[in-house]
Amino acid sequence: MAGPILEIRNVSKFFGGLAANADVSFSMEEGMIMGLIGPNGAGKTTLFNCITGFYPPSRGDVLFRGQRINGLTPDRVCKLGMARTWQKVRPLAKMTVLDNVMVGALARTNSLSVAAELAMQQLRQVRMDHRADHLAGGLPIGERKRLEVARVLATQPQLLLLDEVMGGLNATESEEIIQLILDIKKRRITQMVIEHDMKAIMRISDRIVVLNSGEKLAEGLPGEIVSNKEVVTAYLGEAFE
Amino acid sequence: MVFLQSLLSGVLVGGTYALVGIGLTLIFGVMRVINFAHGDLLMIGMYLTFYLFTLSGIDPFLSIVIVIPLMFAFGAFLQRTFIHRVLNALPQNQILLTIGLGLIMSNTVMLVFTSDYKILSTSYSSGSVQLAGLSVSEPLLVSFVITAAITGALYWFLIKTDMGQAIRATAQDREAAQLMGVNVRRMGVIAFGLGAALAGTAGALISPTYYIFPQVGGAFTLKAFVVVVLGGMGSIIGATVGGVIIGAVESLSASYVSSGLKDLFVYVLFLLVLLLKPSGLLGKSRM
Amino acid sequence: MRLPLARGFALAPLLALGTGVVALVAFPLAVTNPYALHVMILLFLTVIQGESWNVLGGYTGQYSVGHAAYFGLGAYVTLMLLQFRQVPPWWGVWIAILLAVAVAIVIGSITFRLRGPYFVLASIAVAEIFRLIALNWTGFTNGAEGILLNEIPPLRIGGRTITDFVSKVPFYYAGLALAATTIAVNWGVQHSKLGYYFQAIREDQDAAHSLGISLPVYKNIALAISAFFTAWSGAFYGLYVGFIDPGTVLPVEVSVQFVLICIIGGIGTIAGPMVGALVLVPLSEALRANLLSDLLFKIGIVSEDTPTGAFLKDNLAHAHALIYGILVVLVILFMPDGVLGFAKKLFSGRRRQTPALPEVSSEKGSA
């Protein structure tokens, strides 16, 4: 079964008269890491919301393994095998860390014991198993981000959308996340990553899409993106020299 | 003719609903707290007016001069003692707190003044004037004129004065207002005070035409929500328009269907608005 | 009141539970005082109400202030079938429950699109609509006159009369069984996928949605379970008291009582509604029986002969709604997690002095 795992065809999203996404198209191959970059307000998170069912696109189509999924609700999208994290972490604060991840695992099983086992596996993967009994609301930010990734992995996605999972982290914590993303890649899970840290995104991405004012400005290999004049003037100039 | 007649009296009653609604929306706008005790504040205004009238013979329409400052002080007290402690709590806890305060108010009044219905009858309680062939209840007309004057004064206060602008700034963006040096806590006290004063005034204005009893507030609380949701939460113009619409709907369904079912129409309208246009008829929701 | 303290000993709470059940089952054999039975029945009713609301409000976080709709529906349908159509209540109650669940799903499908305060307001409006219908559809419901039950036919199984419903004892056992059932249902919810999904919805609807949880489906399941037992409690109330009218089973005060039981005990826990019932019922009974004013006289704060004393004696009996109000305010301000959460905090604070992880609010967490 060749063909792209995700295909975005001319997706536009309007809020009132404003276009948050305008005619964005690209596709992703199985197993790759796609970096999604652009200045604040470029429409990256809106695109995530359009892909995962939180907003219906105003125009255009989203295809997952060739199946048109725009119009599906987020829970259906998740069941199909696509899952996302949130830029502003959303821990289920009054539940334990283990329970948080179990909620994700329960997307694939009805058994609590199976879910608990799956959840512990994921927690070990992000090295949070020692926190299993803590309330999620009391975790420091670095662990919240990792919990978010563990929880979403527990839904057993084939395609993972990570929205600034390194935001607000220090260098060591960011490095841990980078390793985690590369580990996930080894498990043949396709990933789309929104990130502001240019060095990190250049290092992990197989391809990069640049959004600017809602439109796709460029797409290519990391090396092509850094040398793309338009991108550099529009955006990268200040952040990455 | 029946149509115009009931539309007119509906609009006149709606003026009072607008007053209650404006108070509720002001409190919500500034603090994002839904005051479930709002009708009980109105009830206290009614009792104040009733006793001012029976004990010292002060005309109910004149009594607002006393009711407004008293209710403002009471509202400010409620804000300082209770409401400000839950500003960052879960919305459901805020709701329960105000429900609790409402229970305390209505049941204290019941203990002190019993649950008997009281009637405030003035010389003009059942008087009416002819206006372009329509008969208009005198107390309703007077209360509508006063309502309009108070609403106008409130608009002026909110738009023209520094304090009014500070209140509106707080309603628009609490954090930004705070950064710009607005004392948001004080604005909360003022907003609750104003809200209570408006509810109390509404109570004073309707006391010549309504039964006065401790549980009268509940119906007005609900009606105030309907008014506010109809006009869009936090919008003062919306609450004004919403009040008039609700008054008209009530009055029309009372004369064309049944007076027992007029509230039913109001609640159905409320649900429809919530579901079809949750931001209210005048749009622009902040939630 | 049993706090979940002895987590280490699995045997101790089990033994306590067993003893408690035996004591409750044996109670009417030992105590024949009708008033004592009456208070116990009220306790059961309150537990049933609280545990029913808890499924929707406590676990799922959907604060319905309109449960009077399902309570009233259960009471009205059961009593109307019995009084007007001679349908025995043990059949009628099922019709009432099914109807309430069907209505709940219709209402839920409409109102669950709303969030936060808007949902609360919609739930109140729905209950008010039911009250107004019951009040105004005089030919169907008897309107404001209400329904006075003549008698409940004796329950016979295979020619043997099980009970004739003359004493309070059958109501005692029915209430006990129903309370036990709702507690078991809460336990079942908490220890199943449903409980996890309900709590995820309570904590963060968008996150729950993105983790594969269908919000309308699971909110409606919670409401259906809740309405099922709420309607049952309404039928139980109507049959026990023998009289219902729109002012006793459908007003906003009844809806508030449902919330109150849980918020006082502690929301989203199995023991919470039980604790709430143990606080509320004795309190309102003490007020009704004038125990509180007697106590004040005995302590000597107020003398019975002064005007204040006479006033208190006359009026405190009607003050239970006032006390409810004061309780709510105190609980929200000083123990927002209910009596249970408050006690837990006190206890754990004393037991171990190790500092917990700093509580970081989710708003301030991300950069």
C-alpha cells in the first residue's frame, strides 16, 4: 500500500473574513517527520485543528490513507489512527498520571487492565513511570509535556501531530524530547512537528513546510529551506543565520 | 387593537426586565460571574420599598432615591465579603455560591416578614391613561419613564466618565485593564454594587403592580438570564433590547395563548436562542 | 461516616461494610419507632438523589441544575399511572424510568452542545418548562392541585402477599435496596472505562475529544444513567409521601438539593453523597423538630421567654432552606472539595509532613 499517509489538498480556513489557512497543499509519506514552521500567527495550529477535526476546513480536503476525513469529529479521527498534542498542555489535572495515559489507551481497548499495562509501557518510554501515581495537575512543565506525548502515544496512532512539545523547556528537557521524537520515528510512526526551535526542527525533520500568513511559502528538505531566499527574508532571517 | 395594546404593556414591563438584565450583564461582564441571587436582590428592593411606603408613607417611585444607595452598599458588601473570593474558582462553584446567597436572602426575609403575600396599593395602582386610543397603566408608564432615565444615565456613566471607561476596560480584558493601572478589584465592587442597585430599583418600580413575597426573586433571576442571553452575555445594549423583547413576548403570549403559559414561551425562546445563536441576538459573544 | 483512610487494610473496610449492611438490614426488626424509620427512609432517598446526580455532575462535570425534571417525571408518571389507570407501581415505575431516560437523551442531545454556565442555564430552563407544563396541563396532571394517592395495591407474588404497604417497613427496604443499587452503580462507573471517560470529559473536553472520546455519546450515557435513578427516586418519593404537586417535585429548589447533597459531601466520590445526606437530613429534621431552638435555650444563649426566644421557636422550624443556603456558602468558601475532601486534607496534612508537588495551574504552565 504505497501512497501518502496524509494528503492535504487546497485546505483553506476562514474566520469571519480572515483566512487563517489559504489553499495549503502538501502530503506526507509513511514514517517521515515533517516539520511545520512559520512565524506566530502563520496558521500552524489552525492547520492542526483542520486536520484533526476540531475545525472543518472551509475549503479543500484532508485525506488520511486516501480516505477523505474532513467533517469527521476529533474522536473519529483519533480512532482512525491520527492523534495530536496541544500547544498549551491539557493535563487531566485531577486524575493521576497513569489514569491520564490510560484514557488514551482506552481508545483501543475496553479492558482497564490492558489499558493500564499499555499506559505503563508508554510512561516508561517517556521515563515518567515513577510519576504514575501523581496527580497530573501538579507536574512541572517538562513532565507535563512528556505526559502529553505518552498519553497521545497510548492511542496507538499511525500519524502523530506534535504542537510545540518543546515550548517552554530548557536545553536538557528539549534534548530529551528530541530523542523521544527520534525513538518514535524508529517505531515507524509518522510525525508532523510544529516547533519554534530552528536548530531542533532542522535536525529532526525529513522535510519542512513553511507557512506564512496562512499560505504555504515553501516546502523542501531542511537544507533547501535554510537556503531558500524567500523563507529567509520572510521569517528565518531573524531566528537562524 | 388587542395586539397593539398587549405589545405596549409588554414593552413597558420589558423596561423593568431590561433594568434587571443590565445589572446581571454588568456583573458578568466585569467579573465573569453569573449572579444567581439577582432576583433576590430585586426582592429585597421590593421589601425596602414596601416598608418605606407603609411605615413612612414614601411613594414607591420616590423611594428609589433611598433604595439605590442602600442596595449599592449591600451589593458592594456582598462582593467584598463573598464574591471576590471565588473569582478564580470553577464557574460551577461561583454559581453555587450565588445560589446559596440567594437562599439566605429569600429565607431570611421569609423568617422576618413571613411568606405572606403583600400588596402595595397606591392611589394610582390601578389608574390608567389613554394614549392614542390605547389604555396604559399609570404605574407601568411611570416606571417605564424612570427606567428609561436610569438606563440613559447608566449609558452616560459608562461611556463618558473615567470610572465608566475603567469598568468597560475591565469587562473587555481584565488583565490588560490591570496592566494599565485599573483597580480591577474596585471595579468588581462597583459593578456588583451597580448591579444590586439596578435590581433593587427594578424591585421598587414594580412593587405597586406585583405581589411582594420572599420567593418572588427566583422567577426574576431566570428571566434576567433569558434577557441577558438573548441580548448576548456582557452586552448592555443587548440586555436593554432583550428586556423589551421578553416583555413583549410574555405579554403577547399571555393575551393570545394563556397567561399561565407565558413563562413557558419565554423559556422555549431562551432555549432556542441558546442553541441557535448562543452569542445572543446582537452577536459578539465573549465566551 | 467512613473515610477512606484504611487503604492498607483491605479487610477492615470490608468488615465494616459487612457490619453496616447487616445493621441496616436488621434495623427495622430492632427499631419500630415510625419516626426513626422515616428519618432512615429520608436518608436513603437523599443518598439515591445524590448518587444519581453524581454520575453526571460529579464524574462527568456537567452541572445540571435541572434534575427536578427527571425527579418530577418519575414521580408524576408513576403516580398518574397508578391513580388514573390503576397500573401497579412496580410496573408503572419502569414506564416512568424509560420515559425519563428517553426524555433525558432528547434533552441531552440538544443541551450538551452548550458548555459551562450556558449548560447550567439550559438545564434550569428545561426543568422550568416541565414544571409549567405540569402546572398548566390541568386535565392531564391535575395542575396545581397535585395528585393525592388513595392507596398502593398489595404486592403479591404467586398468590402470596409480600407486602400491603401499610407500614413504613416496605419503604425502608425498597429505599435501602435502591440506595445500595445507586452506590453500586457509582462504584461500577468509577471502576470501568466509563468512569475514565467521564472524568476525562470533566477535566478537559477538548483533550478528551482528541483522545478518541465522543463527547455527545458519553455525556448522554452519563445523563441517561443519572436520569434513570433520578426518576426512580422521584417515583419512590411520590409513593412514599403519597402526594405530589408541581411545587414539591418540580421546582428549582429540588434541582438545587440534588447538587447540594454532592457539593456538601464531596463531588465525584462515592462517599460524598452519603456524607451529604448524613449532614443534610439530620440537620433539616432537627430544625423541623425544633431541636435547634431547644438546644439554644438549653445552652442559655437565648431565653425561651424573651421575644427573640419565642421568635426563634416559632420560626427556626421553617429555616431549613436558610440553613441550606448558609451551608452552601460555607462549603464553597471554606471547603470547596466538600466535607470529605476537607477531612482528607486535614488528615493527610497531619499524617505526613512531606511537601506535595507544587500545584501549578494549567493556565500558567505552558510558555
